[in-house]
Amino acid sequence: LHQLRYHGMAPPITKRTQALADKFVPFFPHWVVVDATLGVILLGLLVYLSWNWRAPLEFPADPTSTDFLPRPEWYFLFLFQLLKLFPGPLEPVATMLVPMLVMGSILLLPFLDRGEERRPWRN
């Protein structure tokens, strides 16, 4: 309804628009078959590559080894560094409160910017 009010009624079909419409190929079944065929080919290629070039496995875990130093994955490194800044009983502040405040401030940024200009560098 909004599109109808915004753009108005569509113009009548002319010979030119009919000629353009005749050149188009329908989505179903033509493009569905093309996409499905390409998907099956890529899936077969993925299975072939994973079957012939297997990823090397790590050594099995040794529970008697004491020289292993656990480190977090890259996406938790900022929390790991925050634990160094907030030692002892302040660890919950570092792991829960600080990330919540940062994410909350990021979520509030659109509501704090009330300028007319949509590009901040053009104030």
C-alpha cells in the first residue's frame, strides 16, 4: 500500500515493455535449477577436497603433562587482558560490568547523536 501511494499506479504495458518482458527468463524453474546445480557441484568439490587432503590432527592430550599453559582464543583476548587490570575480587567487574558498559554505550550511540546531518564528519 505504501509503495502504491509513493510511486502511484504502474503505467500500462506498451509494446516496448512487453518486448522487454518477453526476454526475461522466469526464476522458477530456470534459475532454481541453475542454483541447485551449482550448489551440488560445489558440495561435491568440497567433499572431494576434504576427502583427499585431510587436515592434520593435533597430538592427543596428555593428562600427565604439567607444562601446558592455557590461553584463550583470539575473540576472548580482551577479557583475558581485562583480568590483568582488575585482579582478585574485581574480576567480575572486568568480565561482566566493563563489557556490558562498552556494549551499552555502543548501542546508545545512535540515540545520542541527534544532529540533522547523517554524516558525522559534515557537522
